[in-house]
Amino acid sequence: MALKLLRTIRLDPSDTFVFDRAAEPGEWAVPGGFRFFDVDPEQLTGKARQVFRAGFLGLSSFGASTLAVVVEATGAEREAAVGALAAHLVAAHGAPSLAVATTAAEDEIAFAASLADQPDGTIVALHRTVEDGALRERFRTLRPGTRPDRDFSKGGFRAFEFLEVVGEEGPDETLDITAWGREQP
């Protein structure tokens, strides 16, 4: 089975407005919930609150991305992502050593890989909340429509060409809004 990870993706420029530091498209990505371990989300406002609610962590800029896309990765790319995250954990989050940070980074990359257990090109969105005092992360997937020329991982997409799938079930029906609009009088 091929190794899959998440990369940041930007379908529109909104990330550059809603986050102080937006990740660039194509960065390796992790959910990054650890960033909020010692933060009271109720005290967050504005752009910081938006990062809490919906921000994946890009592993080059360490900026936020609303969406990530499932792509294949090599072992070397995975190791580079682990190394970048481990160095960031030491520099920005006070990890006591690179060895400890590497262990934590391995876990976070493994978690991201588990989220990437989807077809290539699947978009992943994140919603983070606090419930009963515990941090909760929920993930939703949007899969590309049936047209083979639309590959999200390569930037090919049209608005309204998504199938939403929740849980293990496939979609009960699909709706192509653009086709539907052409059929209306």
C-alpha cells in the first residue's frame, strides 16, 4: 500500500485573510491540535480563534490552512516532514530535546497519515472545539466528482463538484449544481 499524507491546499484566497500566517499550498500538513494544549480557546479572538477552529498546520511555513488534500508521499518525504515538525516543536513549543520532539512528531505524522487513508485527491477539512473541557477534532472529507480531469491534488476543481461523505458510507445521491442549473427553465 502506498504511503499517503496530507498537503495544504488553497481553493481560494480566503486563508490569507482569515489567518495571521497562511500556509502556502503544497506544504506537508498535520492537524496540529498540540498548538492549543495550554491555551484557553474561550480567550482566543479573531484570526487566532479561526486557527483554533479550522487550521491545519503547514510544515514549511508553520502557517494555517483550512483544507488539506490526500496525496502519495515517499518515505524520504515523510522523514523530512517528521524532521521539520520535530525542529518546530523544539523551537516554538519548548520540547525538551530533539529526541523527545521527534517521537511526538512521529505520532502527529502517523495521525495525519491515518486521516489520509482516503483516495488520492480527497479534501480534508477540520473543525476543532472544546467539549466538556476536552479538545475535540472532527474531520470531514470531500471527494472529487467523477470527472477524471478534476484532480484536487493538482489544482483541478470546480466549485460545487464535491461529494460529501460522512462516516464509512458512500453518498446516497450526488448533485451537480451546474448541470441542475442548465436543466431549469
